Amino acid sequence: MKDGHGDGSGSHGMPHGAPEGTIKEVYSQIKEHGDGKVSHQYMKNTQNQLRLVFWETTAGCNLECVHCRRIDVSTQLMNDDLTTKESFELVDAIAETGNPILVLSGGEPLFRPDIFDIAKYAVAKGLTVALATNGTLVDEAMAKKIVDSGVSRVAISLDGADADTHDKFRKLKGSFDMAIKGFKNLLALGMGMQVNCTIAKHNAHQFRDLYNLAVNLGAEAIHIFMLVPVGCGVEIAEDQMLPAEKYEELLNLFYDLSKEAVIQTKATCSPHYFRIMRERAKEEGIKITPKTHGMAAMTKGCLAGTGVCFVSHKGEVFPCGYLPVEAGHIKKQKFKDIWKDSAVFAKLRNTDLLGGKCGLCEYKKVCEGCRARAFYETGDYMAEEPYCIYTPKMAKSE
Ligand code: SF4
Ligand code: SF4
């Protein structure tokens, strides 16, 4: 989300103590008054403040995308989706734990008839609420309902820069055009829009075109996701996973695009972007601050279990939507206690436990590697990220 502030003179200094509030408020404060040190502190998140909760509000969806994190995707609402009452209780529990952005996702969240009641309830509780949708159900009436519910931003997934590429991946002819239409319907009502792109072999050649598409559509942000083999994604992993060298090339290109600062750019689930960003900034003699690198200065690579968690449609809590290691269950434990005490989260929060070259890496505190890809390759989520070409200095000297 674009902040409405200028560059800031930096003359006021930050208020005493760590900046507080939603990530948007904190970003504005730091951009206005802070320096690289303050954003670095925020990025380190030593207290493991909960920053983002992804909630799979339903497993039901109208599409059957080839890379879906679910295997058991349903064309209807599922019986074991949380009820409305349970959903409200979850919102209460999240608000009691921190002040994160709550991302209502699915499945397809617009499948849930009570999704707007849930969004309104969460907004009333003080949470910043975002909606992640495939966009195909967003006609003008639906767009209005979304806006009226108080959602701050809507992310629509585009997995190709043209209809053919997107529709093949999403397994529905016409889904690209429907998603674009949905995007425009929301934008016309003033909604802050984000484009999410899952990058894999089938669309890697369109990387720049996808960025241009997001800019031309009027998005305020583009988030790229590098394919993680989980759910249906496992079946296509052999064919679709990009080699590590290609990753490196694309993430470098993403860094170049981010410098244009036309829209916000975020490399999500591409942890080594944060190593590349530092290498490139060093070469350029630039210090990383929110003024030079936007929100990327305030965040780091893998946030699973350290600032982010995922709640499944049944109430299981995972470090993220791609790492199928259960940290707790909201029907058995308090959400707050899971976030604070889960053994899985404790492990993920201890970078000393990282294995292989990630364990030796001088960038491990800003990158951490993708724990889900490590899990997929080895069964150990603390093992080294398999799709990073970097050789840490300590590994070289061994
Ligand atoms: S483990 Fe981390 S980097 Fe990998 S998919 Fe999950 S949040 Fe993203
Ligand atoms: S070796 Fe691991 S910690 Fe280091 S940059 Fe690569 S993925 Fe990140």
C-alpha cells in the first residue's frame, strides 16, 4: 500500500521504543522519521511479533489450479470449514495475539457466503484485512460488497501475462479475462490492488511482462511467489521448478524492476532475494533503508513461524501455507499459546538450527532459505534451501 507521506527529513527521530501498529503505519513512521537502523530492527523482529496471518477460510474453490497448495480442493464449501461462530472466535484470538494483517484466502474466499461478515468483524476488531482471490467471481456487485466490508487491499493472482498462459495453469478457459475484469471492477471503486504471480517454468519468460501488466492495470503492488512443491504443486514440480541459476537471474531482474519504484514490489517465498538485494546494494554503494528499498528494507526472507503463520480451513496452524508441519490446532489450544509456545515455531525462530549451507551462511538472518522447499527435498524443514546457488564464505573456507 502506498503511504501518503513524503520522503521525510529524518530530523524528528523516531518516537522512543520500537515502532508499533500495523505494518502500514510502522512503514509510514519509519519512512518519515526512521533510518536504516530502525528498519533493520523492525526487520529482525526479535520479539516475533505476529505480522501476517493467512487464513484459508474455505477449501472450496471454483478453479483447480495445477499448482494449488491443496490436493483435496473441493468445488463446494467443505463441512469442516470453520463455522461463522468459530471464524469470529478465530478473529478474536488473532486480535488478542497481535496486530497483524489478516489475509482472507482459500480455496476461494468469495465462496463463503459469510465472508463479508467475517471481514467486517475483523475490521471492527482493529485488524487490517486483505483478501486473496482468483478474481473470477468479482462482478460489479461483488466488488461493491468487498469494498463495503472494509477490506484494505485485494490480491488477485495472475499466473501468465496473457490469457493462454494463465488459463492453462488455472485450468479454466476464460479465467484470465474474468480475473482482469474482477481487478478492474475493484479498482474502479478505489480498492488498493495487488497482483500475485506464481513464477514457474511455464511463465518465467513472461516475468517482465507480468510486471508491466501489473503496472498497466494500476496495481499498487506486485508480489512474486516462486513455486513451492506442495499439494498439487508436487505433481508439477519436476516439470515446473526452475533451476537455481534461473532463480538467481529472475530475482536480480526483480531487484532492477524494484528500483524503478513505480509500484511496490515484494519477493514472497523467494528468501534469497534478500541476500541478492544486499549484494546488489553493496555493489551500488547504497544503504538499505525504506527510502531506498521501500518495504523490502523492513522485512526478510522466510517469515514462516517468525512473523507469519497460516490457519487452515479446519483450524490447524502451520508456519505457512506451503509447509505442512502442524504447529497446533485452534480447536485444541489457544491461538495465542500456539504462536508463543509451539515447538515448531521455536525451532524456526532459532537460525542456529539451520542446516547445510544455510546454517553457515552470513545472510541466514535476513534470508533463512525456504523451509518448505527444504522440507520437500529432505523431509527436514531446517535443512538447506535447495534452490540457492550461493556459497557462504564459511563454506568456502571449510
Ligand atoms: S517456508 Fe518460508 S519462504 Fe517457503 S513458502 Fe513458506 S513462508 Fe515462503
Ligand atoms: S545459502 Fe541459505 S541462507 Fe544463504 S542465501 Fe542461500 S538460501 Fe539464503
